[in-house]
Amino acid sequence: MKRSTSRILTTHVGSLIRPDALQDFLRAKQAGKGFDDSAYQKCLTDSVAAVVRRQAEAGIDVVSDGEFGKSISWSQYVLERLSGFERRPIKSGANPFARGADRTRFAEFYAELDAKEAPATVSESICVGPITYTGQAELQRDIDNFKAALKTAKVEEGFLPVAAPGSVIPDRKNEYYKSDEECLQAIAEAMRTEYRMIVDAGFILQLDDARTAVTFDRMVPPGTFQDYRRWTAMQVELINHALEGIPEDRVRYHVCWGSWPGPHTTDVPLKDIVDLVMKVRVGAYVIEGANPRHEHEWKVWAEAKLPAGRMLVPGVISHATNIVEHPELVAERIVRLAKLIGRENVIAGTDCGFAQGPFYRRVHPSIMWAKLEALAAGARLASKDLWG
């Protein structure tokens, strides 16, 4: 994993807004309607090439494939890559995603939000058999498309974002294994195949793990903070187990507090979990830090010392507002962290992905690109400040 040795490098969290032509195929695929598969594959290949080229033009150094190969969301996509799961319609009023302390406190707001936005998930996933990894062909297709796109793009590195074990199919139900813990262990074992394939292909592996932080909102109350800490510690152990044999400096770990446009008043503070986050054995931590609920947490790094050799990829632009950050503000966010932990230990990033799946986005595509351009411009300003 490259470091900011002579200037501040730039990246993002991974998921980018899909073009309309690709979305048309994905809608047909999700709906179970017939479509021309060869035309879909060509559209996917061309779309990945275009989005990689556009990232390079925006000034992004470490790029992704936009997650274009995933036909479901950032965490549900594994339903097409793991055996053992069955999907069933969610009963009315029983959507597991429509709960949490934030929703309880701001029930009237969420009622309005839910009335405007259709639920992103309309079926629940039940484990009914042994979990094994079956997505090798689909993942290899994504790897091949990304490699082809990178051949003509002037960037520093490529990364592929995939779900961490605890974020695989959130709110899944278990009807096969003896316990939920045993089910999660099986998921971690299966996902090792995906993780190793990405690293063996020469890419940086990013583990997306919004579920770790978001679970606090879902668990406390009625559970206690100590219950949550124990649960999080177990997730860390599972991640490290799944990564055994993979070099730390080929992996980065993304933590955020969810992408939904809510108040987030019940988010767990970073200071209360940062010690557990840093026990994940990876080369870099990709952590949300630009939105108004979490921007102040840059100060956490005055006390929480990064383990030797590891880096921080702070969110210095938000995915959740149509306001384009000024490059001077972006530079300010970068510089204050670089002065705490060392300029070579910082890569400038985003809070989260701009698309939470094929069809759900938080900003307009034109604004997404303007934000990434502002990120690159801010990194250039920060580099002048830090290197002279």
C-alpha cells in the first residue's frame, strides 16, 4: 500500500453512482426479467473503464471499480456469492432495518423519510444450509474488468471494497447453525476466499464494516455499552481470523456510522471504540470524519496512537450532502491530522460511498465528481503546506 511520501495521496470509499445504462440491466436482473447477458457484460466492462478513467481525471490516486459489478447493495451482494441463504419477503412492519435508538427519538422525522424513500431492502435473508463461497467466477469478472481499466489510467493503485464478516448480510437470520456466532464464523471462513482472490490479483483489499459502529444504535438500549464492546471485540477477532495469511499492508478497514440521512444523535463516539478498531490488523483505517456529527473526532488521534506502520484515511469530504466542500476546508482537515500523526500516515478520503447500491445515491452524479475534484484540490493545497 503506497504512502504519502512526497504529497498527500487521495482515494475514496469505493462505491460510485452507476450510469443509467448499467442500472437498466441491474433493474432487470433484480426483478428476474430477461435481458441480453452479453450486452450486459459489455456495458459493465465499458462502465468500469469509464469510471476508472473519470476518477483519474478528477485527481484520485487510489481508485476503485465503483463497485459496478455488484447487483445488490454493498453488503447484500454476497447473497450472489455465498451458498446457504434463502430470501423471503419481509412481513409488514417487521423490517429489521427500520429500528434503532435514532429512529425512536426522531420517529416523526423517520416517518416522513420512509414515506418519501422506498425501503432499500424488501426481503430478509435466512441461513438454511452450510455457508460456502461460490462467487469465484463473478469476482474474477470484476477483477478482469478492473485490471483492463487500470491499464490506460494514470493512477497510483487500485482497491476493491468488499464486506467485512460482520457486515455481510446485516440482520440475517440463522436457521441452520447451532448459534448466531457459529453462523458468523462460517461467513468469515467463506469470505476468506474473496479476500485472498483480491489481494492475489494485486489489488488493495478494503473491508467495509459500517455494521460495527451502527450496531451500537441498534443494541443500546436495551443492551448495555459493555454488551456492545464485547460484541465488537468478537467482530475484530473474526476479521483478523479471516485475514490470516494476507499481508497487513495490502488491506484497509473502513468504519462509518451508516449512510442514511438521519440525525445520527445516537452514534457511538469514535473515542469509545477506537482502541478496538486499531486491533484490526490492517495497513490503514478508513474512518468517517467530515460530516457535522463526527468532524470533531479528529482530536481523538491526539491520544489514540496509530500502531507502527499503519495509516489513516480520514473522510475529508462527505458523501451525504450536495454542498461541495471548499478545497481550503479540505486542506485544513488534512493538515490538522497530518500534524498529529505524520503526513506520511495520511491519505485523504471520503466519509462513505456515494451510492449505497445500484440505485440509491445521496448526491447527484455531477456533484459527486465535483466533490472528488475538491478532494484532490484540497490535497494539493495541503501538500504545499506540509512539504513546502
